[in-house]
Amino acid sequence: MRLHHFLIAALFAVLCAGSVIAQDTAVPSRPILPGDRLRLTVHEQPDLNRMYAVAGDGSIDVAMIGRTMVGGLTPEQAADVIEDRLEEGFFRQATVDVQVAEFVEGNIMITGAVDEPGIIPFTGDEIMTLTEAILGRGGLTREAAGTEVKLVRWKPGRAMEREIIVVDVQTMLEDLDFANDQYLRPRDLIVVPRLGEGAERTHEYLALGEFGEPGFHPWSPSLDMIRAVTRAGGLSRLAVLGAARVLREDEISGQYVAIPVDLSRLFGGADMSMNIPIRPGDILFVPSEEQASRGEVFLLGEVARQGAFPLSLNEEATLAKTILAAGGFGKFANENRVRIQRTGPDGTKQTLQVDVGRILKNGAFEDDVPLLDGDVVIVPEKMVTF
């Protein structure tokens, strides 16, 4: 075993042992994430005691107080927020308990200058930090730019937008000071650049998903989509060609923006408008059928099955049909006042009210409302007893 591998293994063992000791005394609470399902208990108002799905914007819809932001809070902090809102207008003192009953899941991908890049299985109830993930994969290689590790994370409620958190992992490992370490979330992407890439952005592109050879590949000035796919080993049989995306870093904001690319038109129809130039630092993503969707919507309230539902690439998703696909309405649903909460392109909030009961009763599906990525559908109760 090489010396630096031995030191990495020893340091990882110390970190893990420290984590075990800390958990014996005080288990850190993992923040609430979109897609989680919460069990809420209000001792003074049993009618509110139920399961709540956390929407894509990090909120839950609680009768009496309405939509309440809990994303990013610990369950204890969320309970305090709900208590405060209940005490503002309903109770002299409220006693609230919040627990994460079902954790959102999604693997972590680590790529770049680490000894063992690849997929890290991860469930939302685990607690894992960025440095633990890197050390668990053999640590940084000698050519790693460890001061510029990028944690790329989905933005809540957005189909393909991600935020980038730059972390100085190398200094943390050298000083054994992990105050700036980051807790990981499902579907996080860890990119460890190589030395020299920062000044020139990078001379590589990254192929993710259903490629024959996923990972980093050399970039050249004449690189286009056809050459990039070929250089990455072609595409697997599971690839959904129409759902390909190029994630490109915006030079001003530093955020990744998604560029849709229909590879079925390129390779099946010779549509050269899809053969876009590939820039250094681009991320090419071609999903499988399981991964592919036009985003997701969130069903809350009096429906048979609450939670997140993917938007199909092959057919238009509408409100009534999506509710039926989720098992229909709950026993106490007010079918005539279903609400859609939507974020407009300019960031403004919109609320649409739809009489889904009439659509279903009369078969008037021509009046059904198409759903968009990030929509939050709320089915209220017929009557709330205080």
C-alpha cells in the first residue's frame, strides 16, 4: 500500500470514529429536503396530525397557517417555526413535533482527480460530508486542485438548474479543521478539478449518464456534439436520446444552465442544428428512461398519494390526469377548488384554481390544465374544523 493511501485510510478512520463518538452524544439533525415526507404532530390540534410531502420549493401546506417553508431547516427548527405561526393567531401555546418519516433518495456521483471516481450509494437518512465522501474514494490524487473542489447541487423546484459550491478540501485535510465541510444531499455531484484547470477553466468536458465511457474527456477547439459523443464511447441502449442536455457554466453568474439537445434528431434524422459546438468545461448528460423527465410536479393535500411525480417526455401531463394517476382524490377532498401554485419565468408566484371535479364528472378533459415543471398542486379539504 502506498504511503499516501495509508495516511488517507488512517485519517478516514479517525474521522469516522469521531463521527461515531459524536453520534453517541448528539446526533446531528439532517436538514429537511424537497421530496421528504414529514410526520407532523400538533398536540393542541389533532386534525393537523398527518403526513406532509415537502414540495419542490421546500414548503408544506398546513391547514390554519397555509404554506410554510421548512426546506433547509432541521426538524426541530421546523417545529419551532410552525409553533410560532400557530401561536400568532390560534393558540396561546402550541406544542409541535416534526419528524422525517420518509427520506428522499438519490446517489452521489464523484468524478475528477480522486483515486476511485464513481457512484456512491446514498439514502437521505444518512449523514455524510464532502470530505468523508472523497476520503472514502481513496482521497485526492497528486494532480488534484483540492482547493477548488466543486459541489454541484440541484436547485429546489428546478428541472435542470444547479448551484455550485466551491470548497477548499485540501486545506481542511491539511489543518484537520472541518468547520467549512459540507453535508451531502441526494443527487449531489462532486467534481474535483486537476491542477491548472482553474486558470484556463478546463481543457476537458464531462460526459454523464448513458455513455459507453462516462467521465472526463479531452476538449479540442473543433469539438461538436457528434465528436463528443463518439469520444465518450457512444451511447448505451438505455439512453433516452430526446432528453439529452448540455450543462454549461454561465460566465457571469457561475451557475449551470441547461441546453436541451435532441440527439434522436441528430443521429436519427441528420438534423445538424442539434450538432452544437461543445465548450471547455461543458457537462453532457444523457439520461436513461428511469432518469428522464421534463421535471416534476408535487401533489399535496387530499389525494390518495402525495409526493413528487415526474413529467413524462412523451405526453403532456395535465392536472386531472395526474391526480387520477396518483390514485385519485382523498375521502375529504374539495374537488372543485384544486389549486396550482406556479413560479413564473420572472420569479413571480401565481395561483390557479381549477374545478377538477367538473372536468372528471363531465369528461370535459378539453378544459384540463397542462402542468409545468415545479408546479405544486394542492387539493384542499371540504371543511376544516378548528
